[in-house]
Amino acid sequence: MQTTFTAIESYDPAEFPQFAALYDAHGQLYVGGVATGNAVRNDYGVPGSPVWYDIEDIIVDDFEINGVIFTWKQLNAAFPKIADDLHVICAEAAEKEEEWE
């Protein structure tokens, strides 16, 4: 399954000072991307109980920074000092998404 997510939408570099170098000329920062995961069926184990699906094994496939798409390898090469922090923030944002297709 796949989802798109927004991890950061900021208009003030002081809000995310560790990513100050990523803000555009207008002082804006958008970080989002695409993630994939496996849908796992869950229920309460009682006949007739509700059934739902949780997403597990989430992988961030693409990172978007101010309209530019990066793979993990490209992100890590372009921003080695902050790539891990960006990955964590993006993975957490993807995990919170409710709409997976």
C-alpha cells in the first residue's frame, strides 16, 4: 500500500533551525513524500468483532523538499548531516497517515 504525506510546512526558519539551509528564498520549507507499507488485518479475536487494517513495515520511498524529489540515497548524499533527522520526521508523518491505497 502507498500514501503521500506532509511532514513539514513552515514559513519561519526559526521553527526548524536544524533545517535552515533547506528554506527557499521566500523563507518557506515544505517536506513531504511517498511511503509504502504492508496492510495487516487485525481484529479482537472474537467472532463478529470489528476488523481493521494497520500499516506495518513503512518505508519512505521518496522525499520531497520544496518541490524537488529525492530518493534516500540522493537525500543522504545531498544533505548528509540532516538526512537521518529528515528521515525520522518523514517516517513519523507517514505512520500517522490514515489514507493508504
